[in-house]
Amino acid sequence: MADLYLKALESERKALWATCRLKGLPKTTPERMRIAELDRLIAEHKGKAKG
């Protein structure tokens, strides 16, 4: 079964990353901080799925 939560997180991260790359945003912007938060959430979710 597809993990829709994980797909949603990854999709949001991908869209934000594309925006940041296009605009050349520095690490201190809210968008880049959200990407870091999404990375943490994705890692936690994958950890729960394994164990």
C-alpha cells in the first residue's frame, strides 16, 4: 500500500527545493528552514516504518 503521508512530505520538499533553487534563496529563509524540517520528518517516518 502506498504511504500517502510520505509522498506528501516528499512532494512538498521537492516543490520547495525547486523554488529555492530557482530564486537562489539563502539557508536562513523560511522556505529553506521548512525543507530542513521536512527532511527531519521524512527521516523520522522512514525510521518508524523500518522498526
